[in-house]
Amino acid sequence: YSPLGTAVDWSSSTAAMICLLTAPDEEDDPEGLGRDVVMMINAAPTPHDFVLPAVAKSTHWRLAFDTAAQSPMDAYPDATGPSLPHSGRTTLLNHSFRCYVASGTHKRLRSSRRK
């Protein structure tokens, strides 16, 4: 996704994007350990605003990694970091990466995949 949460315009010079990875299907993850993941990447030399894609806005996201933060606030291996604002909007510093993981009872953006 683009940093605005829309389809990527591959002809754009924007050096930022959002990647959304969905958790495995229940048949592939019977223990239910998988989680949806959102990665925000800002490769630009300036800060950039990000907006979650509509499909991900109803999910509660917790920070797992932030390359712009100082240790120990840069890594939360159990994805127990600060929540992404409910608006789904945030700003990443230049040349930085953040990873958020779905938390709480919401583990999957979709319950089954197309076969």
C-alpha cells in the first residue's frame, strides 16, 4: 500500500510504503499463534505521514519494532509496545521502519483465504 493506505502508484517517487501480512489460516496455524502484521517503511530523507489501509483500521495494533526509537523503546519482542492511534495515522522519521502486530482477541484480518 502507499503511505496513504491506498494502492501503490509504482510511477510515484515516494520512498515510503505499507506492507500488510495476514496471519496464517487456522488449518496452517492450529495453535493460533500467528498474527496479522503491518510494516511501515520510510526510505525518504524526510519524515512521512502514514495512514493504515481501510482493511486494517478496525484492528488493534501494538508496536513490535521501531528503528527510529532509542533502546529499550525500539523493540518489543512480545508486541507489547504502544498502540497505533485509533485514527490509524502516524508519522515515521526519515529512513525508518516500524512493525505493528495485531493484538487482543483480533488475530486475523480474514478467517479464510481464497483457494
